[in-house]
Amino acid sequence: MSVSSRPLNGLSRLDAEDRSPYQRLSQRMLDISGDRGVLKDVIREGAGELVTPDASVLVKYSGYLEHMDKPFDSNCFRKTPRLMKLGEDITLWGMELGLLSMRRGELARFLFKPTYAYGTLGCPPLIPPNTTVLFEIELLDFLDSAESDKFCALSAEQQSQFPLQKVLKVAATEREFGNYLFRQNRFYDAKVRYKRALLLLHRRTAPPEEQHLVETAKLLVFLNLSFTYLKLERPTMALRYGEQALIIDRKNAKALFRCGQACLLMTEYQKARDFLVRAQREQPYNHDINNELKKLASYYRDYMDKEREMCHRMFAPGDNGSTVGEN
């Protein structure tokens, strides 16, 4: 990777030329480890809070050796990067320290000295011993799972001692984890997270003036679970959670749509039509709903054609004048 060779901080051109590219780059980087073992250069500022310890992070990264333009390690080729938990999935000490200095949306360049990277042994055959490496890291998002994990480990009685806002926050975090897993097509794992969120909300009793907050949170989880069970090809469960959502909001177009999809998969065509027509009434110009109604009409025509053909075969006269099925 090419780095700037511009002399900085009053260095003479000769002094600058004697230094390696990483040494020159390090002169304008921020020391975040306190011993210049981890140096940082922000390429694009992020926003919001810093990454919290024990968070799970979604990052794109590429690692480079000095004098090499191609990365020795990168996940940028992945369509959806894997969610990684600090302290477990992040193996480089320098990367963990670097991530703790970042905000959502930030893009930064880091230099890791051997102590914070691959050590005195390196990582043969790619990384020589005692090698300083450069990483470019983009923090796409992070989820603070420590608070959620600790809270979910408590008993129902212990959880009830916390204010409602705490429960809602933890349930929202669990749902966000589920959403991420869903986007990775890890539908079973997503379902587990959604059900953890639902269990927290079911356990909680709220005063009448705050019950709507719990119901709103439940509605989102019911919709997520209905969609997830459709992906898992379990339409009966998808229908069950869609109907639970409709108890909270009987005109919810997403819930009506999911129920219609589930019934279509179960070949319950009349029920599917009822749900989809109700969904269309709420959102007349929704392409997904209208396309599902077209699909239903096509499936129903095929179904009726097969029924007519079966009846024709059952009652058509045979060669001897008798009906099919007679002895």
C-alpha cells in the first residue's frame, strides 16, 4: 500500500528519505496505546459514541505489510462482513485497542507494532517475525452486547427490579442482533435472538400508562418472527406470530401480508386471499402485496385445473363403459 512520503515536523528531506514508508507515516499518527505501539490516522470521521468494551462489531478491514500493495488479510470481498465480538473473535490486541477508539462510520488507518500484532514469531509464511503491520479499518456498526448478556442471565424476579426503560433497551438490542443475523441468512440464530427479546417483554408487567410501550416493542418482534419462520419454511408458526401482531394492530399491513404469505404456503387459498386483500386495502400501491395477490391467483388457477383433471379421471367412462374405480 502506498503511503505519503512527504517530510513532516521539520524533518529535512534527507532525514525523511532515510526513513521507511511506515516510519514516515508514523510521524503524523496519533498514539492511542501510550507507548507508540498502536498509532492511528483518521481518514473519515465517524459519529456517535465510541465502541464499548465487549461490544460486537461489524467492520471492513485490510491488513498490509510494508512495501506491499496487496493486503495479506482482508474481509472486504465479503458481501456481508461477520459480526465479531471484542475479546473473543478479535485476535489482534492492536485491532481491539484501535476499535475502542472508533465511532460508527469511521474509517481509519492504524500501525501496529509487533507487540500489538503478530509478536516476535510472526505468522509464517505470511508475516515475518517482529513485523509492524498496517490496517485500514472501517467501523460499519457495533452492538453493545455486554449489558444485554448480563441482563438476560438474571432471573425473572431480578429483572423485574429494573425500570421498564432498561427492559425495553435490552429487548431492542436483542432484536437488533436478530436483524443482523437475519441479514446474514442465519435465520435459526435470528429466531433465537427474537425469542429472547420476546421473553423479556412477556415477563414484564407495566402500568397502564406505559403498556403501549411494551406492546409496540412486541409488535416489532412478532413481525420479525413471522418473517423468520417464513424463511425457515414453517408457515404455521409464521401465521401464529403474524396473528399475534394483528392482535396488537389489526390493520398492520406487514402482519396481514405475512399471514397471507403463510396461508399461501399452506395452500389455504381463501384465507390467503382474505389476508392479502386486507393488506392491499391498507397499502393499495404496495408492489409486494399486489405481486403476492397475482401469485395467489396463478396458484389457485393451477389448483383448480388439477382438481378438474382429477375429477375428470375419476368419473370418465372406461373402455368397457364402466366408471374408473369399479371392480
